[in-house]
Amino acid sequence: MNIWNRFFGNAPADAAVQRGTSVPEHIEPTRPAKQLLELLDTYNANSAEKEAARKELLSMGGMAVDPILDFLESKHKLFGEVELLTHIGPPAVEPILARLQTCEWYTFMRATEALGKIRDPRAVPFLITQLQGTGWRNAKQREFSANALGEIGDASAVPALIAVLEVGDDGNDSTGLAAAKALGKIADPTAIEPLMKIFRPIKFSYCPRGQATPEEMERGRQRIVAAAWSLALLGVREVEDALQTLIAHAGDPYWLPQVNDEQADGLRNALKRLRSPMGKLSRVMRRSAV
């Protein structure tokens, strides 16, 4: 069972991550990619038919990427496209990057998720460029790019993530929240001080019953939760008491910042990591670098 959850995403970069790989056996494609995708999307098809279609599709390698993304844009629904692209692996990276220049946000979200799972550094420059976009129309692209950069774990993205850490989180923009989580996954010590600037103003409080918390205020508090999680992964002991407090009040709708049970699971594991030999090693490495 994966100890990292949907709020915090996959394990940080120094954990074992299954990279995308192509199917080992060679299968000569006999059907068009669109036909195979239609079969995968059909409820009536049995599992053996779907598995055969999946293997045939994957045997196309990078040539299957455009049909997969075309199908995604026409259907607007999940059919396992991220897993398909991830299994194609590195050959999918260049075709995905070419399509991301013009695709709509939903396709951008799913394709960048695949890039994060493939973890190929060739995607990093493009994602950094997207991260630096401006305007509300690019808000989702910035957020998805930050998420993917965290999954890839390339330290060259750290300056760009730090640059957006203190902005965003306005209206529908959650880039700052995504950047805070990404920095913990990359685990570069240069992110510690910027994350501490987010974390140190933390104030625990109760929200009076019947009084709604402004959405933008709660989103800012969620960024603090993400910063605490990331700092724990970086071995910063200062966040230990705050993590315990957040975990203790998980599920309480009147406690601020609000933490649900799923987020609390991620915080518990970050706390375990902080107290583990791995957390101690992170602190020793930081001191030796000073």
C-alpha cells in the first residue's frame, strides 16, 4: 500500500519509484490505434480482449501517443490514458511535449501527470516555462506543471518553484500550494528557508460555528500544511510539534488549518520519516553542506 496520498501525491524523489517502461514482448500491431482505444473504452469488452488491445497499442510506442491524446480530447473521460502513456515511457515524452503546446487544460492535466510518472528530465524545461506563465487562463497549467516537476524530482526546477511559492493561490490558482508540495518531493535543501517563510506564520485557531472561512484564506492555510509536510521530508525538526497538532485535529471542521483524514495520513508518514534514520541523515547532510 502506498503511504502517500492524493493530496501530497506520489513518494518523494528519493523513494523507490516505478518508472515507465515499454512492454517487453514484441507484438505486431494489426489494428488502428483508434480502434484499440475504442475497445479499451467499451464496458462490454471482456478483460482478455482489453488486455490484448492494451498490449497491441503499447507495442506502437511513441506512435500511439497522438491517438491516445486525440481520444482523450474527444472523450473528456478517464480510460487509463495516464497508465498507457507511462508504460510507453521515454518514447512518449517528445510527442507529449509537442501536443502540450496547444491542447486544452484537461488533456494538459492528464498528459503532465504522465510526464511526472515517466520522470524524464527532458520535460523539465517545458514545465518550468509553463510554471512561469501569467494570468488566470494559465492557472491550471501552472498548477499541473508544478505537480509534474515535483514528481520528476529534478533539482533544476527548484529556483522556479521557489519563485512561485509566495504567489498564486488566488481565486482558482493553487500554484503556490502545488509548489510547496513539489519542493518537498525534490528534497533540495535550498528550499528550506523559502518553505520556512510559509510555515513560520502558522497560527492554529478555532473558527466560530456558523462562520464560513474565506476560501482564499483556507487555501493559504493549506499551503502551510504542504510546507510543513515538505519540511519534514527535508529533516527540519522545527515542524514536529506543528505536525502533531495538525494530526490531532484532523477531521475537525472548526479547527484551522483544516486537515482531513487523508491529509493526516500523509502528515503521519512525514512525521515518521522525520524521526527515522533517513530524517537524521537529511539533517547531517544539511549541516555538512554549510
